[in-house]
Amino acid sequence: MIGFDVGGTTLKAALVADGKILETLTQPTLAEAEAEATIENMVSLIEQLKAKSKTSIQGIGMGMAGLIDAPNGVVVTSPNLPRWQNVNLAQQLRDKVKLPVSLDNDVRAMALGELSYGAGRGAKNMLCMTLGTGVGSAIIIDGQIYRGASLSAGELGHVMVVPQGGRTCGCGNWGCLETVAGTPGILSLAQRFIDRGLCPTLSQSIQTHALTPKLIFEAAQAGDPGACEIWQEVGQWIGIALAGVVNFINPERIVIGGGISQAGDFLFEPLRRSIQRHAFERPAQAVTVCQAELGNDAGMIGSAVMAQKGAQS
């Protein structure tokens, strides 16, 4: 199978077999160009990987940000591809490469990868969340992606957690989880701590380095009390949102990836405590919260899983 991760600047495509990446190639996304230019780059990567493969390719899978009509193979809108509107990507690629093509939202692709070969192995009911610049999530029920009536299910980042005094979110609402758990929100919180003199190690670090979540994590590792408190607060907010998920969906597994998840136990411990405090006891005891295992390869591996399912259907 060939799995794609379609980013805003780079197309990554990989030969994938049994959850293992055998070969990876990249091309520019050409995000500002018309769809045809990027589709030609996709075709180029597919043909190159077909030539490198020792076995015949059975299908193509693609994960990409945005609103994706997976059943019909249509990219409705994508923040990484501003000129793409209602592009029937699956059909166009099928016509060019003569192979089955499946596509879906990038977080759903990641979820399929983690479910099949990563931290979600063995789970039937799962939430997969990615924490980075924004907050994305995907729902799996009885082993299948749940997309909802308008293909929009899983927008946990835009659930309101700060009903009063919350910051305005990019979606136009205010107080969304993304405003306190995405990178901009975390950096804003850290700056407030720094301005109050609560982060001595972090304050010293930003004299020579830009403020980043990684820098906050390193300060926490060094014992900076304010940096530790930042992760405590972020974990509590995420836990409040996830407690609602635990009560409503009753998943057995919550898998969290993305750059922010690299804070490890500084983030996960307060997050888990917050779930236990705010969710009903029975579903809270049934759920395991863990860090994603597949890293930057999750999208390509999950897209290959998607391709396999598509080829078999």
C-alpha cells in the first residue's frame, strides 16, 4: 500500500507493509497553486513508489487536514490547500494511476494508524487526539471511524471549556479547548507566568531562545515550579474536555499525539487526574489514556490502513 501525509508545504508518501514504512518520498505541496499541480506531484510520487516496490500496489490512501467527504473521495475544504474547493481527488487520482484511492481527515488517518499498529491496538472504542498548533481529534466506535451526519464529528478542540473570560478562537467562538491547549494558548499562559516572575528557569532560557512548548517542557524537567504549573493547568483543561468524552462515548482508550504530547507526564498526570475528578467513576475507571506511538509516521501508516480497507471493499 501507499500512504500519503498531505501537509501545507510537503507531500510525504510511503510504501507501507504491515504497519512498517519501507520507503518514503517527498514533493512540494504547491499549496497556493490550482489542484491540478499538486495532483500531478501526487501522481509522480505514486509512480516512483510503484517502481521501487517489489510487489504490486493494491491501493492508495491519503490523510489531509480539513473537511473531507471520505465516502465520496472529495476534499470539501482544506486549510493547507486554500484553492481547493470540492475537489474530487479520489476520482482524479484513480483515473491517472488506475488504483483504488481512499482519503480522509489527517487526524482520522492518524487514529487508524494508532488503532492498527500503535497505542490503540486492541481497542474497539477510542478517541485519538492531536495537540499542536491546533487541537484535533477522531472518534472510533466498534473499530470504525465515526464521521457524523455532516462528516464533522470529532471537533473536540472547539468544545467550550472556558465559558467566561475565554479567549477568542480561530473558529470565531471563544473559550474553546484549542485556546488553552493549542500552542498559542500555552505560550500565552507561559508568558503570563513569566511576567509574574513565576518561572525563573524559563525566564533565563528565553533570553537566548524563542519561547516554545519544548522550552517550557525543558524548564519543567529542570525543576522550574512555574513551568510545572503551566503543564498542570493545560492538563486540567484537556482533562475537563476529555471527561465529557469519557461520560458520553465511554471509550476504553484515549490516544494523544502531536508535539504538545511530548511533555509526557508533566501533561499526562494532571490530565488523567482531571478526568478522574470530572468524569463518572465507572467510565473513568474503564479508560486508559496514553501517548501515541507512531509519531510523524502515523498519518502515512494510517492512510495505508485506509487504502487496505478501501481495496478490500
